Amino acid sequence: MPYQRLVFNRMAIHYEIAGIAYVAADVLLSADNHHSLHQTFDICEEDNIPRIDNLLNLAFSQAAHALSPLIDSSRPFCKSPSGNAAMTFPKKTVSASLALKIKETVREFLVASALHGWLSVTLPGSAGVWKERADTLLAAIQALPLHARTGGCLRRSSPF
């Protein structure tokens, strides 16, 4: 049976998280609070990567659980040696358009969840926005059509 695999590139997600965190800290930056914001700026620096990866792993497992009716049970999801994560779906159950929607929604959920977890410590005033965004995205993932497709619809030709 052919499979469709959605791969989430961890380095690309780190880059997106770092960019958003940098903007969040830069907006609040003033002469007297630079030191208090440096951890927000440094979200994806080497020593902070294990914490961000833990947050990403937790978010990925939540998304995979929400999508479990669609995920191939013999290859549920995996984390590769490079740190990338993947979900595998039988091609018969997930159309290309649904796969794209799943991938983009899950990626946004991963980013929002990691930002919530990190900013709840370094920038508590902003954490609530990312918690709400993550909750909204998880609800969107759970609302995806999780029924299995059975194949194409065949209509008989008829003049009536």
C-alpha cells in the first residue's frame, strides 16, 4: 500500500520560533530591560535547544494523538536521527489537499506550543497569546475530517 509521509523539519521550525521570539522581545526592548529579555532573544541558542525540543516533542505527540484515526498504525510517527519528525498516512485515506492542511496546521501548532512554553518563563505577558493560538490550532486539528476515504466515487452514466 502506498504511503504519504509528512516530514516536519526541526531546524526550520527552530528558525521560525527564533524569529518570532526575536520580534516579541524586540518590540518590548528598552534601555533598562535588555538583560531581562536576553533569554527571549536566545530561545534557539545551543543551550536552550533541549528545552525547545522537549516542547516540540510534546506538541507533536498531541497532534499525532489527535490524528491517530488517520495515521497508519504500523508506522504511527517517528523521530529521525536528524531530529525531524514525521507522520505516515495511507494514501487512500488522506488526499493531497488534506495532507497539506494537516502539515501546515500541525507546523503552526508546534511553533505556537513551543513559544507558549518558552515565553511562559521568559515573557509571561506574551505567553497567553501563544497558549490561545496553540489551543485554537489543536481544536482545528481535532476538527479535521478524520473519516477514512474509501476511494473514488463512481457514478453511473444516465440521461435521467
